[in-house]
Amino acid sequence: MENEVSGGLRYHVGEGRKRGREMRYAYRLETKRIRERDFPYHGEQITCTKELVQFVQRLQDSDIEKFMILYLDAQNKLICVQVIQGTVNQAVVYPREVFKHALLGGACAMILVHNHPSGHPKPSDADIRLTRTLQEGSKIFDLLLHDHLIIAGERFFSFREEGIMS
């Protein structure tokens, strides 16, 4: 029996009997890459904060909070973008989902980006806690977490440049 899971993952399950014999099935995960319509990319290499800000500038006009994870290969080329839609003042991010997508996509590094529709780029306590949680978790999976950028209108806040991330 084949079932579909979110994100295009497929898995096969089953145990059964056939002519008096017990049968066991193997499991298989499959992923499918699709392009994010709002943030098209073609393997761009992100090497500095300026390039990152240019790539995510579309967030500055959003009236809801959106949280993006940019997944990069070993040469910091963009291989996957995950966008989490939120509400007017928050986007719920689950670390396990961030790492699941990183591992399934074959990422070596990540960059976190989200917007503050309020226009104030200062990170909240929740923003700082999430960043630290993801930074600690990334060490377990040997992933680099390059930065967490907050976009607020024409302004931005870089966790790395402000010394919150090492």
C-alpha cells in the first residue's frame, strides 16, 4: 500500500500473508523538487549579506510574516527554498521540519530569513530562541547555519553581523 506524506514523500507499508508465508515490505522515501513561485532561483550562490537581502527583498512588502529557509550546497549555491506562511505577527517553525528538509534535500548549509510586517527589524525573544535551537541542532547534523536575517520594510537585521550568531 502506498501512502503520500506532506512534501511529496512517499512510503510503502505492509505486512501480510501470501500462501501461508509471512511477508515483510521494505520502506522507500522519495522526494520531489518543485520551484517556489515567489522566490525563483537557478542555483545562485549566496556569498554575502547584500546578495541575501537582494534575493529576499520580496518579503519587505508582505502583510503577513513569512519564514524562509534557504538550503545551500557545499559551494553555497541555492538548492532549495522552504517558505512557511504565518499570520500578521508570527510564523510557526518546527525545527524537526527544518532539519528534515535539509537532510532530504542534501543541504550542507542553511540561511534563515523572515520578515516583520510591523517594520521593526529588532528580533523578538522567540526569534533569538529559535535561532539558537536551530544553531545547536545543525551541529548534530553537520550543517552550517550561516545567518538569520530579519527583513522589515527597507531595513534588515543580520544575527551574524550583530554578533548573536558565532
